[in-house]
Amino acid sequence: MCRKNKPKTVYKEDDGRTIYSMAGLEGKTPEDLEERDRRRKNRVSVSRKERNAMIRAAFEVYGPILLIILVGFGLAAILIYLFLR
């Protein structure tokens, strides 16, 4: 098996010209910075106890739903197995 050599890429020296403006592609426009500052000022600080309580509540709400879905997939898999057997 013979590998063909990749042609070497020849880079021209940087002459300082801008081919494409990169301004605003990373979300760093002045308006975005002002919006970010406004959002930071409006943040609500949550203590560790409150955060853990929120996470626990989310698990209590979504846990049964997840279990119902998993049991449903399990029953479907068992029925498919028995049907194709």
C-alpha cells in the first residue's frame, strides 16, 4: 500500500490586510457587553441549602416521569422479545 504525500501548504507572509472582519462573531459587541453587565446585576444569589432544595425538588418532580418512561421501554422490550421468539 503506497501513501501519496500530501502537498505542503505554503503560507504567504502576513501583510496586515483584513480579508474578513471578525468583529462581533464572538458576541463581544458593545451592546452585548452592556447586556451582560445588566444580567449580572440582576442575578439572584442562592445559598447552598436553597440550591440543594431546588435540585431535590426537581428530582422529586421528574423522577417519577423518568421511571414511568423507563418501565414503558422495558415493557416494550419484553413484549418485542416474546413476540419475536
